[in-house]
Amino acid sequence: MKTKIAVLGAGSWGSMLAAILDANGHEVQLWTRSAEQANELNQHHTNSHYIHDYTFSASLQATTDLEAALTDATDILFIVPAQATRSVAQDVNQILAKLGTKPALIHGSKGLETKTYLRISQVLAETIDPNHRTSIAVLSGPSHAEGVTQHDPTLVTVASDDFDAAKHFQKLFMNEYFRVYTNSDVIGVEFGGALKNIIALASGALAGLGYGDNSRAALMTRGVAEISRLGVSFGANPLTFAGLSGMGDVIVTATSTNSRNYRAGYQLGQGVPLDEVVSNMGMVIEGIATSQAAYDLAQTTGISMPITEAIHAVLEQKETVPDAIHALMTREGQTENG
């Protein structure tokens, strides 16, 4: 059955998820704050700032009118930057109250809210009244928009406390090049998706310094270990971190130049100041804000997260990348499973 889906956020991943839903035969309204971007999508069917050399279907429509996007929508996909989710959700809550509708919610943002340290599903649950939503789910996994444009077989996870909601979104998104698995571990899926960006920054920094396969394999493996430690302390299933939204997402994000976090880390490794890195990127680097939230959580909980602490020190300009690597490598010996 054809449904109307509001996709909030027209960055690279938001616009490609919208394209997938459109290709699957659903009515999709893509919302953006930028009138210029909406006009480009509607008139030229391109999104050149985020996706190069790709033409969207003419049936995919963009708008800057949030109420128009939400009207008659049975489902809402939030794909805005983590730090913008609360403000957008507050606007959505007001409009849903006015419309009197109760759609299913899903998000694909990968980050933690700074200061509150909340996961994105928690921000949505706190901000959007239960009377204005039927369920909350999260979509995550090893996926770059650039690969989806080529129909590169992509596998992701949809997690929800409501199994029917997870199955619902699995059916909406899945097709011959985009395979979706269900999961009930929302905590693990969100922590994996958020914290892998920190590992991607570190991996890019290693590459920027000229280090090779050995160092990055070690980084990713130990990175998953510390992500798992923190996630499990909040109730996550440790097996989740061996799956698509854990190790899978770390691999794709920490090895690919399609990852803006990896590219940002690469520049840091080459000695480019952080403010220049942010300016050069022209897009949100989720790992920067997430590293602060993860660092604070590690300090509060007493969870050992040496890679996160090292990246935090670099971003705070307390250590250079070479000094941070030296400090990590010369730490007191540990047991691998400790």
C-alpha cells in the first residue's frame, strides 16, 4: 500500500533514503530549511552540495514548509544533525498537535545530544508527545549515500522496542539493493551508530600521518571494544556491537573517504587546525560533538575509553595527534577482554 512519508533533512543520507522510499513506490515529501536546495531538487532533481553526479526521480518532491511535509504523513523520518533534532522535533510536535495525526517515527541520525547525553530516540520520546506518535524506531548500519547511488548492496538495521514498528519500517525500506534487518536493541544500535564516528576520526588521523593497515585494524577492533563497554553499561546487548550497527558501521566509516569523519580526521592527522577542518568540510562532522558527549559519559560512568579520551584531547588541542598515539601505545599493559 502506498503511504506518504515525510523525510526531514535533505543532506546526503536524508536525500538518498528519500530516494529509496520513492523508488519503493511511496509518496515522499523531503523537507529542508533551504529554499535554494528545495528548488534545485524540484527543478533539476539534483542535490549537488551533498551528492555529486546523481539525478533524483521527478516524483520526489522537496519543500521548506514543514506543515505541508507532515500533512497526511503516516511516517516521519528524522535525518537532521543530532544537535538539531530537538528543535526540529519541537516544531513537529506542535504541528502534529494541530493536525491531530499520529504517525510512526524513525530516525537515521548518528550522534548523542551534547549536555544531556541523550540518544536520538530519547530526544524524540522526550520532545514529541505520545499522543502524537505511534512508535519510535532507528535505522543504522554501514551505509554511505554514495554507495546507494550505485545500487551497491547495502545492509542496515531497524531497531525498535515495538517489533511491529521495526517490521513496518523494514518493509517500507527494503528492496533488491537495500536490505533491512530488525533488532530490538535500540540502545546498542544507537550507541554503535553514534560512537563509530569517533573511531572514524581516529582512523582518518592515522591515515593522515601515513600509518597503514596494522594500525587501523587495531584501532577499529579496540574501538568496538570500548563502544561496547559503554553501551553495555547502559543496557545494550553486547552482540549488537558485532553486527551491522557496530563493527559493520565502524568498518565502513573508518576506512572510506566517503566518510566526512574520516576525512576530517585525515586533515587533523596532517596538522590542519580544527577550525579549518570544520570550515573545509562544509557539512556537519558528527564525531566532534559526539566525542565530547562520549568523553563526559566515560568520566561519569568510569568506563575505560582510551581512544575516545585521546580524540577528545586532540580536539581540545591538549595533545597533538602524534602525542595522543604515543600515549595510547605506551599505556600500561591490559588484558584484551578487560
